[in-house]
Amino acid sequence: MQDNILPLIGRTAPLFEKDIAVNEAYLSETIRNSRFLVIGGAGTIGSAICRELFTRNSKVLHVVDISENNMVELVRDIRSSVGYGDGEFATFALDCGSEIFRAFINEQKKTYWWLRLCI
């Protein structure tokens, strides 16, 4: 599908293809040894980022999104295309502006890389 989109946006190759290729080992090792919390992770951009993190086998990938239906689709997509991986993967249907979300964050024992993708 990506090859079909490139001509529409006036490109012959993905924008970051060379940068990712040059830094693939570093990116993969850093992601493999890191914990991520993706807020807004079931949307279009968030789910693409989650797939990339999952593909690189992140140590922990926690995904928060208000849409439980979109979250189910994300899990189905990842499981059917990437598999199960070795790291911890969990989803949470939470409103990132709620008291429940604040309690969730306060209960976390470890530090995450935070990716805030909700608008």
C-alpha cells in the first residue's frame, strides 16, 4: 500500500527511509530496552507508531486511548501482522484527562517514554 501512496504525495521513497536504515541497529536496541506509554495510541498516527514499537519488540508497550473499539482493532492488527512479541503489551481504554487516568499514571512503578498523540 505504501508504494501506491508515494506518487500521490510526490515522493519516490518514504521520507525517513535512509535515516531509519542508517540508524536501525541503534533504534531497535533502544526500543527493545525501553518502556513506552502511547497516549492516543489507537488513532491513525498512534496505531502506526504502536506497530513500529511492537515490531521492534519494545520491553513494555502500554497504549491508552478513549476508544475501546479502535483499541480492539489495533490489537487485532498487531496480532495478525506482527504476532505476539516478547515484551509486555497492554491496552487501557481511558480518557487521558480523567481522574482515573491520573490514578493509572500514579500507580505506574517505572518510567516510560511518553508519546502523547491525542489532540
